[in-house]
Amino acid sequence: MMLPKIGITMGDPTGIGPEIIVKALSMEEPFQACRPIVLGDREALSRAIQIQHLSATLEIIEEVPEEGYLPGKIFLLPLSRLKAASLRFGQPDRACGEAMVKYIEGAVKWVRSGQLDAITTCPINKQAMNEAGYHFPGHTELLAHLAQASNVAMMFLGSRWRIVLVTTHLPLKDVSKSITSNRVLATLRLADEGMKKYFGIPNPKMAVLGLNPHCGEEGLLGDEERKEILPAMAEAKSLGMGVEGPFPADSFFNLSGRYAFDVVISMYHDQGLIPVKMVDFKEAVNFTLGLSFVRTSVDHGTAYDIAGKGLADSNNLIKALLTASNLSILKGNY
């Protein structure tokens, strides 16, 4: 069987994206699972090779090759022409913001046309992206727009939990009004479908977390559970989905070993990601539900504090590539 072709978007040129890409693609492990193609910038990647004293080479391409994939030989589709000498680590400008989006646009175009089997993304700077005129709160929302997907959700895959977020990159003050019955139900649908399609679980069991402390204490500490979450769960059950809860989030993750759940539905970003990153910071992978193609991402940011120092760890990117490969194979067989 030919290995899946996976497009890797370089992310922020002034972050650690270029470094972890060239480091990961200098190793054998990614090439045992996939055929990787980088969508990025030649000078930024060349600088990353030099910083880390690697022997890797860049092979410029215009279309996806079928063969010739080897560790240290990096196929690159150059979608920006940045001058490395003018790039300051941790200080992305408008040109960097435009470049980040070009890499993502190119990857989506190629995966939707069938030239790629999946996408793995390196971290971007959301402010720079917005300053460049792309007004999206993050990667996931931009991808949904480009793929014309009406409903998407972020799923985080770790060693102990699979967690799906109802809301993503929102100010905390806006979370409560965004927890609606329709939104919770839509997330439950995506999680249920995703577990069946990508993980081969025919009847997934889903745990739903509450929004408020102690799930609202019967309305004393908030009524979102009663007004929005419980009705969505009731509707999901009527559609044949296996849902339980809502569970108080402060105790669920400590006690979750007592329950056999396939996926956890978290109401907001930090509620679900703090436990995942505490347990699996280098292992967890971000996977987008609701797209017509497989997209995974590293579970970390641009790491400006170490960018350009040759210290970045590429293990999470390798994990994201392996996950993308596995999921694209499962999707093809579904």
C-alpha cells in the first residue's frame, strides 16, 4: 500500500514551525508512515536547517511527487518569498501573516483536489493573521471557511482522553452565551460521527461536562445545564447517541478512570485542554472534526521564547503526522 501523502503547513515563519519541520523530516519515523510535503518558505526553512546544523536538503516542487521520499530530503512547495535576514523571531509582521494563510490555502486546495490525503499544521500567530486581513479567531475557523464546512469542532487526542470542544477560541466572558442547545447538540453529532468514522467505534459513549461549578447546583450557580446542555443531551439520546452527564468538570478527570467513555465533550477551551496538556503535552494531537478531509495539528504554540535557538522538540509534530496518516487510512476504509 502506498503511504498517505500529507501536506505540512509551515505556520509562523518567526516561530518554531520551520525548525520542527526540518528536524522531524530528518528522521526516519515520519517516512515510515507517510509521504510528507511542506508548504512554506524556502529561506525560512533553509535558516532552520542551518541553525540546527542538519544535513537536510530542500527539493523545490510544483506538484506532489509519487516517489522519492527519504529522510533528510524535504519536498517543498514554496508559497512565500520572505527574506530570512529581515525576519525577527517572535515578531511576525503583516507579510508573515499573509504567508501563514497562503500555506493553509494551498494545503486545502491540494487536499480537496485529491493531490494530498491529509494536512498537518504547524502553529500560527492569530494576531498577525488578522492584521493581514484574515479575520478568523484561529486555524480551525479558517479551515472551516476554506473547506466550506458548516460545522466543525476541535478534538484533542491524548493517551487518556479524547476531548471535543463545544466552544473554541472565545474570551471567557463570551462562553456562557455561546453554550446553546443547538451548539451542544451539533458538537455531540460531530463527536458521534467522528468516533464511528475515524476510530471504528460503532456505538460511542460520550461524557458531557457541565459549564458551571458543580454543574450549577440546580440553578444556584448557573442554569446553562438545565436550559441548554440537558435538552441537547435529551435530543441526542432520542437520536440514538450514547451520552451521559453532565459531569462536574473539577472532579471528572480525576475520577474518569471509573467510567468507560470513548470521548469527552468539554464546554470551553481551557476546561478540556488543561487536563490534556498536563498529562500529554508532547503527545496530544489536535484533530478537526467536520471537515471533508483529515487535518491534524501540533498541540503547542509558536514558542517564541525558544524560536531560533535550535531547542524546539519535533516529537509532537511527528505524532501529529503519524495520527494524520492513521486517520486518513481509516477514513479511506470507512
